[in-house]
Amino acid sequence: MRRSLALLVILVVIDVVLLFPGGREARSRDRSAAGARAPARVGLVFDVGGRGDRSFNDAAYAGMVRAERELGIEAELIEPGEGADRESAIRIFAARGFDLVIGVGFIFSNDLTLLAREYPRVHFACIDYAPPMRDGRPLPIPKNLVGLKFREEEGSFLVGAVAGLVSRSKVVGFVGGMDMPLIHKFEAGYRAGVGRVCPSCRVVVQYAGSTPAAFKDPVKGAALAVSQVGQGADVIFHASGSTGLGVMRVARDRHIRAIGVDADQFEDGLHPGSTTRSAVITSMVKRVDVVVYETIRAVIERTFRGGVRVFGLREHGVDYVHDSSHGRDIPAHVVRRVEELRASVIAGRIRVPEAP
Amino acid sequence: MIGTLLLQTLALAIPYVLAALGGVFSERGGVINIALEGMLLTGAFFAALGAHAGGTTLGLVAAVGASAALAGLHGLLCVRFRADHVAAGLGINLLASGLTRFLLMACFDSASNSPMLPGMGQGVLASPMLWGTIILVALSHVALARTPFGLRLRAAGEHPQAAHSLGVPVDRVKICGVIASGALAGLGGAFLALDNHQFTAEMSAGRGYIALAAVIFGKWRPVPVAAACLLFAFADALQIELQAVLSGYKQFVQILPYALTLAVLAGFIGRSRPPAALGAR
């Protein structure tokens, strides 16, 4: 009995150690050499998945690296593992008197709202902020917390237009991850974009599931894509995390086009043995890097303002890949048309719906 | 559409069937195995690692080896050290989740997925693993019903004291059963990674638990268990196809696999009797 207990304790210790794969990582360099104090100390707490996800978290990291280089800030990061205590990760930075603490992901909304009250002299930022609810009403957002949100529907509107214009079969697909309001924004924008340029096109919409596991199931993603190809779809947009990697795989095998999400996913769609031919024709990108950088700059320049800020096409918070080599498969006339649509959305002539 | 539906059913069923066969070997020997989920995930990761280093064959070997080793740990905890089977299984699942994530970072420098891998032909009918799985179902049936090992394993699961008094090395037989379950589940994990040409974090996505339900539904016998897995996979595939057709009834369609499971478990299979000494310490 005692031996089994000891063994279980050892197992638990190994588990806990492995829950913090990245651990804490100090990224400050040459602090003494510069002599002067850095203009700001910034702490970044990642969502599950962490650095290396080639998406959301990596984009936030890129924004911070740029701020380090260009603004000379001092930065540290924490990567909590699955089930690890996110609140204490934020508290570590706040208690040490950092100037700005950034939580990457809506999952931090609640913790950041509470901690911002507790540490009024620290600035906080939350990517994809969703106000926590108490008794059916949203909690007011503290003055030292900025909630950063994106108009995903506007970016999805543009890639929907791309899909509607490049589709030959007049059938286009949408693969969602978990069936929930955030993903419905992608679906709604995409539908609207397709409908705007190609009223006769059919949009096939399927979701991978109704739990968070639906964002991590590429096998299910492949099955969904096969089903959509069977219904005639020749362009598929996914908003489903790594489930979408299964969509890319099917797009490669069946020679149809896929549209990536959050980050430029060109490389995830590369055909075997090629570095230039990809099934991914474009991606709907959320410029988390820009938003992180701008927030850091606002803190340094003392222009930081709390509250909810929304980044759409007008604020360059969302976009689609078209002007680099990764977007060269989009025909020129399509780019022209989509740019007209972008101008209309920015000017307010088109309102993109948030719910399908 | 019917053709797609059937092909999708087969492709979705393979990991269920392999994991559930594993569950049969473990549970007929009396060891509850909720660690199937972790074994699938471990198998998937090591398949990717092996395939990346030296092709699909090495991937399969690595998947079976690593997953069997993890199962060995589960067997050791449950049988040798008399730990609670469910608690130990949960620990194994957490360990697998953390370990694969850690190794993913260490080996491929990414927190989310491995690089592209060589696969095994296009389409499920061209995959040697489809035929391998069918053969394994038959072999498992023979092994449990007709061989001395199968008889000893069942005796250990039904009445370990009686088996012991007849000179059966009960603990060793049970651990062998658990290791066999790891090898089979590892193969199921390998299918996930190789069919997708990539490992992604947490890609087992709850399939181990579904497989466990299929074990109970199939009354702990290989052929009915495989049939149960086919039914679950069919419900999955049907749900996917119907979502597109009945787009107005999305929520209703999404509960279909679960509703089907409940209906079948509650109404049609009759009494499902577990091995008498299942979970005994």
C-alpha cells in the first residue's frame, strides 16, 4: 500500500512538471549594459497551445518581439499548460509590478477583470476579451484593463468573396470547430461574402462538434472535408484550430482549395515535396501581432486607455493574405473586386452580419 | 453519398475498433482501462516520430512499442501495486497528454503539430490498416476463445483466486493482457497520425472513451465490440452528412451519435455482464 502510494506521488509529480512545458522564460537581454531602465516591463501569458502553435499565440509573441526590438522593452513570458493555474501566472507578473500584463485568449477575461481591480497601478490587456457575467449582466471593465476584440466577420467576408469568385462548381464549404457564437461570426461573414459576389453559390456549412475537443480533431476535419467535396465544394474555409489541418490534407489530396484562419496557413497546405505549391489559396488573418505591439506602445507613450476596443478592417485588425507570394494564386480581377468590397465595408456602405 | 457514407464509416471506425479490442484484452483480465485515450495519443505521437525518422513501418513499430510500455506502467500500477484502476488510468491519460506535448516541443519545436509525414496510400480501402484491423478482430476472437492464454486471461478476470489455486500466474497474465491492450490502442493511434499525415496535439479527441463504451456495448467480446464500433462510426459519419442536408436542424443532428448510443445501450442489447472480478484489487 505504502509503495503504491509512493509510486502515485511520483507519477503526480511527473504530471505536474510536464504541465509546464515551456515554464517561465526570461527574455531580457543586456539589462546592465544599457545602463538605463527599460521603458516598460511587459509580461505575456499564453493560452493553451502556447508558443509554436503557428497561429494565435505565435502572432502575439511576434508582436512582443517587435516591441522588444523597436521599443527596447523588457519582456517575460509564461506558458501555462492544460489545467494549470492561469490566474497565478498573471498574478506573478502583476505582483512584481510589471507595467503591462497581456493574456492571450478569451479564457483570461474573468481572471484579468478581477486582478485589474486588485492591482490598479498595473495595465492589463486581454486578447479576444469576453466580459465576464454576474447575475446575467456583464461586469464593468476596469479602467486599467483593455479588452481587445476583432471583427472576425469582416475578414471572413473578404475570404468569402474570394471563395465565391474562384469557385468553379458554385459550391463552397465552411468547416467550423466548436458550434458556438465566436465561430458563428466567421460563418456569418463568410456566407455574406459569398452571397455578395455569387448569389447563385451554395454554402455547405458543417461543424466538428459541440465541445472544445472539436478544435483539436484533424481526423474529424478530414471527414467533414471529404463530405463537402462529395457535395461538390471546391473551396473550403475553416475556422476550427488544428481540426482544419485535416481539411488542408483533403484539399491537397483532392486538388481543391482551402482557406486558412487566424494566421497565414500557406505552409500547412503545401503539396508534398514542394515549397511553393499550396492548397491554401489565402487565409483570414487576425493581426494579433499588430494589436499587441500597439498596446505596448500605448503604455510607453502614456496613451493607454481602458475599455473594450474592437479591431476590424478599418483598424487593420483583420485582413486576408493577398499581397505576398502566398497570395499569388488569387487572380488579379478577384483581388480588385475584393479590395472594392473592403473599401465599402470600411466606408460603412456594407454592414457585415455577426450571426448567420 | 451512400458510398461516401460507408467509406467514412470505415475510416472513422478503425481507431475505435483497435482501441476497443485493446480494451477487451485488458478488461477480460479484470483491469479497467480508461487509459485507452492516453494510449491512442501516445501511439499517434510515436507513429509520427518513427515515420518522420524512418518511414511508416518504423512508425508502426514505435507506436506499438511506446503504447505497450505505457500500458505496462498501467498494468504495474493496477496489478502489482494494487492501485485503483480508474485513478491510475486517469493518471496515465494526464501523463500521455503532457508527455506528448513536451516531446512535440522537444522533437519538432512546435506546441501544436508535427511536420508532414509519409502516409499509407490514399483512401481507406487502400490502407493496409483496414485489412490489418479486420484480421486483428478475428485473431483476438481466436486468442480469447481458443488459446490457453485466452482461457487464463478470462479466468484471471472472472475468479482470480480459483485461477491462482490452479497454478495460473494471475498477476503476470493480467499484465500481459494490459500490455496487449496498449499495443492494439497504439496501433489505433498510429492510424490517426499516419492517415492524417501529421500528429497534432490532443488528436485522440476522446476516442478512447468512445472505444470503452463500445467494449461494454459489445459485451467484452471482440466481434460484437467491433460491430459496436462500426455503429458508433456510422453515427458519426451520418451526423456529418446530415448536417449539410438538414442545415436547419443542426443541433438535432449533432446529438444523433449520443442519442443513438443511449438508445442502443438502454433498449436493445439486454444485460451486459462485465467480467466478475473487473476492477478488483
